[in-house]
Amino acid sequence: MYATTYHKPKTLSEAVSLYENSEEPSYLSGGHTLIPTLKSRLAAPQHLIDVRAIPELSGIEVTADKVIIGSATKHAVVAASREIKAAIPALSGLAGSIGDVQVRHMGTIGGSTANNDPAADYPAAVLALDAVVHTDRRAIPAGDYFQGLYTTALEPGEILARVEFKIPEIAGYAKFRNPASRYSMAAAFVARHRDGHIRVAITGAGNEGVFRWTEAEERLTENLSAEALEGLTIDPSLMMGDMHAPADYRAHLVAVMTRRAVQNLGGTHIL
Amino acid sequence: MKSPLQTIAPDVIMHPLKQPKPESAELSPEMKLVREALFKHVGKPIPRKEDGRLITGKGRFSDDFSLPGQTYAAIVRSPYPHARILGIDKSEALASEGVLLVLTGEDILADDIKPIPHNPVPSTNFDMKLRAKDGSHAFTGPHYLLPSDKARHVGEAVAIVVAETAAQAADGAEKVVIDWEELPYVTDTAKAAAPGAPTIWDEVPDNVFIDTTFGDKEGTDAAFARADHVVKAEFHIQRVTGVTMEPRSSLGSYDPETGRYTLYAGSGGAVRQKNELSKVLGIEPKDLRVLSFDVGGNFGTRNRVYVEFGLVLWASAKIGRPVKYTATRSESFLTDYQGRDLVTKVELAIRKDGKFLAMRADNLSNVGGRAVSLSPLSKGSGLITGSYDIPYATLRARAVFSNTMCTQAYRSSGRPEVTYAIERLVELAADQLGFDKLELRRMNLIPPSAMPYTNAVGSVYDSGEYEKNMDRALELSGWATFDARKAEAATRGKLLGRGFANYVESSIGTPKERAEIEIKDDGNIEVVIGTQPSGQGHETSFAQVVADMIQVPVEKVWIVLGDTDIVSVGGGSHSGRSMRHAGTVMAMASAGLLAEGRKRAAELLGSTADRIDFEGGVFKLRNSNRTIDIFELGRRTRESHGPLRVVKDNEMHTPVFPNGAAVCEVEIDRDTGHVQIVRYTTIDDVGRCINPLIVHGQTHGGIAQGVGQAMWELCAIDQNSGQPLAGSFMDYGLPRSDTMPSFKCEIAEVISPTNPLGIKAGGEGGTTPALATVVNAVVDALSEFGVKDIQMPVTPANVWRAMNSGRKAS
């Protein structure tokens, strides 16, 4: 790790001001992507601005039709929330399936969403649950928010404040984990919203990061069952490939995990 | 007729077990006492004495030590698999803040720092004799602390930077400018030995520096000619690494007043480190003190000397301050000594009725950029025929250099590889020829009546009841009720498969061990021994042996190890040698201590030693009420006779052959290829078991390590760049608690005739059959897809590919 200066602001405005007045700053939340990167000397921010002590970034609110989660909320807190479990059990299960116990007690929803790692879990829920990403300055619909691998609509210095999920009629999440890292190698979040429309978001597999599988959505709109997906495949050229899973295997897993998400609506299926 | 051992450099082995003599002739009076001793503590599952200390953070690992004025080292490593060093510019690094010293391969030559004397070719009478193709001693590639000519693998240390802080050292290391000339490289085992491969060492243009043929070639050829069937296979037992929980670490210091060096470095045995590093530095062994206390995992990776250990010593003398180096996890993945990497081609000649007639094997071991140890190739060579009576065999054993990190003995060195080959081959034979796979094994197993048994390449198996092991393992595993479980799994979309493997392995190891036992005035017993635990529980199991002999509570016995100023002789811990060697010499030393005690007690009680009895830690004059407690005796006679203390040396050369069987049941998800192990059963004949709790713990760890190789582990290298791909836990898969079932393990105790306590070895038996057992189970589960074989690790992607292609996946 290169030398860096650590800051822990108590307010949003203090954090933004620190960012704007520093050379090579970086926000820090749970640190699960950033800290390993720093330790490997692959990044060298001169100022680390830890956003976890800012009160308005924490907390959970569940209304009649929304679940709102502050960006500095840890995965373990989301997984343990009875309100979230009652409203969107698949979201609760997703949070409880991230990493291991230690990771879930450090990692945050904001960090996961702001980084847009192609193997992260939360982006699938954000996209499938038609969420709105609130920042310190605006509200961004999920469809506009994710812009490719590690890329989002966030501008330099913009802080992700909270994520507002629509409570669906029902949703399911199925994940096939990388046998080494336990990150998603292919995962599907399927939701039927209260207005009847279906969203299928795939993470861990696409070479552009999280994406909506519209062909699957169309079939499931007709008939929300695994049988409706029989024979549906996805083009391997759209998939990532690596030593753990070549693109053709990932494409196969996307189809299987989408079927399993449908078979497990109201919960999760983690392999 | 059994075939004689034939090698290019033949050594006639007069095996002790082949010259039976009355037992008493081998036993000294002291050893008679050992035999007669009541086994009070031995055999009991006493909880580990060391656990309290370790789980409350009171362990003393290498990086826990710091010295006043300490500095920190960072290592500059090669980014290329093969590249000539045209020049190294230190100036920018030396100008970097806090940097005190930069050293390179040129400085090594200038200071006459010698290569590490690894002596990679195993040399006891019972090791297979590996030679170069022309029968000469092999060129093994000098291992300088830093090379001056070229780097031979990614991660090879090429410079050391010492600075005031670790961060400054890392900053300085980035500023060492190296002028590289990239060279053609080869990392793959088979390709490295193929004609036209890039040359790693000019001395060995074709990279193959060991090429020895063992066994009776004529007899083998004749048996193959008259065989009804010949079954062939080729396997690659892939490269893995140890992934010790504690990264390697070293702290070196030099005292100019005494001229002595001190090294704090966890290893597999401090005495080897002292002897070899003193040669590197060109000093007398007495001028180097090595301290190795708690060690966070070894598995063989720490048995040999690492360049960084020599570098911190050398650098500390140059700057006159202590120097510390601790590897990062990335450095551990790149440059811990790695394991396995054997390509084996095997053939089995079989008679119509299933009897094995002969075997051929062609084994090629990838040692990496230079040879650190040929133990895996050698150990495996002696066991190619496994647990089976195969009258004739021929083995060609070769070792090849490549542009990869060096390999070393790793968890059951060499034995899982050859066990994999024979147990997979038998499975393929049964499938191809229509035999029941268990019956084919059973009819060829070596019977107890044939013990001691000389196998076709000359290894003498000491004892064992192989068929009994097999029967018990099958019974415990619920083999007979498998079909019902398979039908149930099918209703859930799962393919259930079962795998079985027998195994026999060898434990040789450094033959010498010394124990010192002293009765302390404070009522404790101190035992100094030269083995080095890294989680095996020596502080408990060793104490059990001494407590039994001296008839005192186990809590009173304290094991002292890991400081070469106290431990003068010691073979370290490897090859399953510790309990057998240390247990025996401690028992002998205990007996010697009691003999000395009797003498002193007789003097005090006014009698002769033959009239003194010893019971419950108390010497007693026969037919009287006059007694003296052993601790009191020590105190009372200290002034007149010196401390009540005995030093005993012992040498044991005869190898032992632990053996057993394992059964694995896997459930494969039909849609995804995901493999879950649902049952795992083992029988291990460890000889006499000192502490079953500890042996079971060792077995569990051994199973996980073997299963890990079969299921997930791989030191993957990108063939297009020569770059290692598994440089962190993101890409190197390990077993986890939730991917392992609860094991069913049973210990069989067939007492070994080779040593007084009857010990064989424990722990490594968990690993040895695991690779074959898991793969046999996976292939069985996939049988309906026409899958006959699959490359390890059996990752979901490999399984899915195999299901789709119905043939060997890659």
C-alpha cells in the first residue's frame, strides 16, 4: 500500500468538500474492493474519505411499496432485517449470500452498487427491482445507472446515498458461485412487479457487467414458470470467460440459474 | 518369482525385515523396559496441550518476533517466466527515502555467497536411486540466493531492498531498474521434456536431468507378451501449492562482537536450516542460531531453505542491523515451494481371470526452475504397484526443468500421485474388461501372509492387513445400500457416484534423532527434541510417551524444540517421521533416565540398583518402606551427580508402510456440474496410535488437502504468457468447512515390526488415496454420460464439459 491520508467526515457536505479540495481522493466504504487493490499497489489515492460515519447514509426504511437502504448499511444488517425479509425475501437472502460472515460485517450496499463489479450480487437486485439510486445530488433510475464493467452514472465526487427498491409481487434469486472466490459466476434475479411486468437481471456472467435478459422477461411475462424458459439460450459471445468458467459454460449457467430463480420465487437458491 | 531390484547404479539392499532374527536380539535392556512399560497415556485421546496457547493468541510465530533497530526487506521479483538479466540499476532505489541497502546477484558473487546445498536427490539405502540418463549424478541447477545470469520463473527473487520501514522497502523495490532480455519459455510438464523445448540450463540442453529405469525389464516384457489384456492410461497430477495459514517470514541479525548470526524463521526443522544456511554464508554451523517456534502450516513447503532466509542474514551483516522479511499472500502463491506436477503413463498386463501380471510406468516430474527436492519422484517410484501383488514392473522415472516455481515434497510427497495412477488404472481396467471393480482389487491385494512383501521395484512393505481395511471401509461407508441413496438423489436431479481406493505409502525420513530429558527441580520434566510441529500436536503426543515411561502426569512433561542453541541434532518433521523417530528416542532416553535414577536411588537408600523398584514416579527399595520420588531424587543428587538428565541418540533406517482405504460419495447437480461430497470414509493403519484424537485431526486435515487437489486446487499458468493465473484466493480454490462432509474415520493398528513402539505414521494417509477416491466417485456418477476419465481439479466447468463430450475433459 502506498502512503495515503485517511479522513472520516461526519456529514455529507464535509465529505463532498473534502473530495473536491483534495488531490487524488477516493471514497471508502466497506473497502472490499478498494483495500485489496491498495494493498496490491494497483491504486494510489492520496486521500481516503471514509463515508461510514455519515448518519444519513445508514439505516433501513420499509414502506408499503418500497424498501430504502442507506448506502453505508452492511450486508449483515440487511440480511438480518425482519422488515426486509418480510417485504422482499429474495433481497434479504441475496444479502445473506454475499461472501462470508466477515465480509458481510464490513461490506456495504453502497460500495457494492457504486463499484459495479461484474460479479457483485446487489446490482442484479437493483436492476431487477427497478430501484432508484439516490445520491447527494440527484435520483438515478437503475436502468440509467449501470453503464458497463465497473462503470456507473456517478460523477466524480458524487456520493451514493441510498437505494430505493420497489417491493415486487414476488422475486427470486439464484446464484452459482465461483468455486474459488465465491463471487457469482452466473446469477439471476427474477421479479414480478405489482404492475405485472417481469424483470430478469443477470450478474456475474455478462462481459458488460449486470444486464437485463429481455428474452427471458418476455417468456416469463406470458407464463411465470421454469417451463416457459425451456430451450431459451443466451449468446456465449456476450459472456465473460476465464479459467473457472469459459463463456459457453457461463451462458449455460445463466439459463439454468434463471430457471432456478423462477423455481425459487419468494427466496433464494445458492450453489 | 519376485523380480530383483535393478537400477543403473545398483545398490544391494539387505533389508532388515528380510533377515528375521529373534526379537530379543534387537532389544537393549532399556528397550526391554520400553516394551514392558505400561501404556498408561499412550493410546488415549488426550486434548492438545498447545491449543489453549494457540487459540488465545499466545503462539510465537516468526513475524511475532522483532529486534531493536530492526529494518525491513522487500524483494524485487522477475515479472517474466524466462529472461536474461542484462543489467540492474540500483541508483534510483538507493536514493529512495529510507532505503539502506540494495543487493543483487552480482553482489552474491562478489561476496562469495554460496548456493543453497539442497541435495535434492534422496540418498538413504531405501530411497530409489535417481540418476542422469548416462548414470551419472544429476545436474540439479545451483540455487543462489539471487541469480546473476537469468530469471527462470515468474516471481524469482532478483534483488533485495532493505529500508527503515516495510513501506519504504516496497517503494524502493519498485525503483530498482532491471534491463531484461526476454527468452523463450516453457511451463508445461510434457512440453518441457519434448524435443525443441527452450533450454532452462545450458548444462542440460533437453531439460531432462533425471532419467532412470527401475525394475525387471525382461520379466516385465515377457509378462506383457503373455498377458490376455493390456490396459493403458495417462494422467497429469496437477501442480498445487500448500497455502499455509502463516506466510513465510524471517528475521536475521548479526552480532559483530561474537561474529554470530541469529535467524528467526519458521520451518520444518531448525537444524537443517542452520546447517544449510551456514554453508551458504560460508560460516561454521555453530555461528548460526536458528529459532523456529510455532509454525502456521508446513505440508512440506517449509522443509527446504528459502532464499529470503539467507538474504536477511547476509543483509543484516552488511548493514549491522536486524532485517525482517515477511511474504505477502501474493508472494506466497508465487514463490512458496509448490507440490505435485507429475505426468504418468501407466500400463497394466492382466490375465484372463483378472490376475495382474505386470506393470509399466513412465513418470515425469516437473521440478521447476531448479531441483530443490526429488523426494516426490523418488517416493512415488517405490510404490507404483500400490497395494497389489504385481510380480513384474518397469518404471522409467524422469525429472524435468521448466520455467515455473520449484516443486518440493508436499503433503504425502509422491504417494498420492502414484496411488492416483494405479487406482485409476485398476478402475479403467475393470470397466474395459468387465470385472467388478472391487473384486478385481480384492483378488490382487497383497495378503497378510506375504508380509514382509517385496514389491516389483524393491520396496519392502513391513506389515498390513489390506483386505481387512478394504472390507471395513466398505462396511462403514454403507457401500451395500448405495443404490437406494442413488435412486433418492435422482428424484432431486442429482447424480450420485461412489469411489473407492486402497493405498499403501512409505515413511522413511531422516534417520537420526536425539532426545534430551531432564528432571527439573521445579517438578517438571523437560524434553529437548529436534522435530518441528506445525500443528501436529507434538507437545501433547510426545509428552504422552515420556509421561508413560516415567509414570508421571502428562501435564508435567514439557517439550522444548525449535532453538538450535538447545536442539543440536534433529531431522525435522517430514515424511511422517516425527512420532516414530521422536517417540522411539524419547522412550529410549526415558529408559536411560530411569536406569540412572535407580543407580542414584540405590546410593541414597544404601542398596544396589537391582533392588530398586520404580512405580508411579517413585523409586522404592524392595521389601522396605524406603522410597524417594523422582523429582526429590533429582534435587537431592544434583550437587553430587549433576542434573538427573539423559541424552540419547538413535538411528532408524528401515521404512514403514502405512496403508488403508477410502470411500467417497459425491452428488453432482445434473444441470450445472456442481459436485458436492456427501460421504467420506477412511481406514488408516498407522501402526501404534499414541493419541487417536490427534491422529484423527491429522487425518481430517489430510483428507481436506487431498480432496482439495481433486476438486479445486490448481496453480494455473497462462500458456500464452507464462504468467501464473492463480495468484490469490480469488482464483485458487480451497476446501471450506461447508464443502466438506463430516468424515467417518477409523484407525487400524497393525503394529509395525520395524521399531520398538510399533509406530507407522498418521495424517498423510488422509491425503494419499483422496485424489483417486474423489475422481473415481465423480467418474462413477457421470457413467451414464459415457465419461471414463476426467482431469483434476473436477471443477464444475470441467464436469459440465465432460458430461457434454462424454470423454476426457481438459
